[in-house]
Amino acid sequence: MSRGSVNQVVASDAVVGEGAVGTPFVLAHLSDPHLGPLPRPGLRELASKRLIGYINWRHGRHRVHLPDALDAITRDLRAARPDHVTVTGDLVNIALPAEFAQARRWLESLGPPADVSVVPGNHDAYVAAAGLHRDRHWAPYMEGDDGRSGSAQHSVGGGEKTLFPYLRRRGRVALIGLSTAIATPPFMATGRLGDPQIARMAELLGALRTLFRVVMIHHPPAAPPSAHHKRLIDAGAFRQAIAATGAELIIHGHDHVHALASIEGNGGRVPVVGVPSASAGAGIKHHAGAYNLYRIGGGPDDWSCEVVSRGLRPSGAVAELNRYALSWGAGPFGGNGATRNFNRNASGTDR
């Protein structure tokens, strides 16, 4: 993309949801709903990596990702009435065609495409043909405000038409959606952005410095990765781009835990925040289902952002788990940028 085309996209004035001056912009973030129940696959559909995923679902994952838990989280999120909703991937499980239609219905329960932004995860690219079904059902939730992206196509599964990164402006907030979704061999859950997507992200971030820039990504980009087989392959290149351009917030999923880290960004630190699976049931060894609200205020050189985490208690009710303010100075844990995973069910107001 040329510098001129980037500026044209940024200056398109496609701003939706402009709030009153002084009113916080509330951005909701949930991830990894892994929608169930899983449709019954045909034998031909299981002649791939899907067979392993189907066995895993039948032998345990269906007891972790519960429709009732996701319904409770979804109802609570709607009641919070955020200005915009983000979903950072893994809506489906083994990328059966019927799963993508089911996920579209769930997205519609969150809001219209203009109010909900989606980026795909590795389960949304479980097999090479997944991109076709994903685009057929989710494309309006993964488009820029001009109906297309300001970039060339990022291929994440073969044949898809959705363009990444895409840009949406909502009041003082710029949302940049990235795709790390690639089809991988069995037992691998890695992600990759690719040099062209990273370069175009950097151009957009550089042209949007007067806005609160939120980068949406599925795989966590902070170092070190949680596991080699789940890593973002080109996380180093992503961090290098952020170090040069900066951003105000990076949000992700993938690891199914509450996570807070920071990476270097334009002379300061950029917060990196992850959330658990929105469908994880309470009372299991995993972090229970939860979502975040980011209350964004201020303006250039004086931004503020309060994070409010809400999630399932052991009783199954959804309540506030914790709240904290983000910082762009020293890293949140002494400035080294390391990721800390923490269970909000055991801290703060949720004892």
C-alpha cells in the first residue's frame, strides 16, 4: 500500500459512534467462545486434522466450553451497553461449515456489523478451506469502514476474500484488525502475520497517532510465548513494528487466561491484554468465562483507560472481578514486559 492510499483510508471520515467530549468510549473485548454444541460432522469432513479436534472435543473440550456459560457472558455484555464490541478469534472449533453459520447467529446477538469487530483465530482456520466459509458468513464483521481493507489480501486459509489489516474509526478510537489465522499441521496452533500485513499495520498506526489506537490480534505477541506449538511465529517482527510506531492498546485471546503484559512502543510501553475463553464454565481448572470493558478517555498525550473485568463466579453469576488503570510508562510489572497470567476469580472483589 502506498503512503497516499494509507492517508486516504485514514482521512476517509468514516467515523461511527462519536461520543460527547469528555464521555468515555467503552470498548468490550471477549474471545475464544468456541461455540457449541458441535454440529455432527460427516465422515468426509473428518478426513483431515478435524478428526483429532473432534476426538478432543468429544473427550473433554465439550465439558469446558459450555453454551450456558457463554449465554451468561453474552447477556451481561449486552446489559453493559458498550459503544463497540471486539471478538479476538476462535469462534469455532474444528471449522465445520455449519459452525460458521452458527457463529454468525451469535455475532448477530452481539450487535450489527458496524458495532462488532472480529479477527480470526487458529481454530477459525483449522483446515485450508476454512477461509471460504468464514468469509461467507463473517465478512461484514471483518471489514474496514470503507467496505474493504487498506491492504492487500492476507491469505489465512485458501480462497478467502477478506482483507487484513482492516481499519475502523469509532469516535476517538481506531481499531486495527489483524489476522494470525493459518492452517497448521496436527497438534500445532501457531499463528503468523506475514511481512506485508505487519508493514501495512505500521503504516496505519503511524498515520493515526492522534487517535487511541487499538490493535486486535488472536495470538499474544508478548515474549516469551506460552508454548512453542501455540506461538505467534513472527511475534518479533510485530514487536519491532510496534516499537517504532507505538499503539495505545493491544488485545488478544488464544491462551484462555486473564493476561496483562507490555511491549516497547514509540518511547513508552504498550499494554497487551488477554481474556479467557468466553465460554469456559465456572468451577473448572481453567479461568472461567469473562470479558473486559475498556473505558477510554482523554486525548492525545493524555489518554486514560480503565479496564473492568467481568466474569463468571463459581455460582454461575456474572460479576465484576477486578478493575485497574492502564499505564504507558514503565511496564505494568517493573517494566520488563513479561506476561503475567492471573485468575481474577481469586482476587479483587471476587473472593
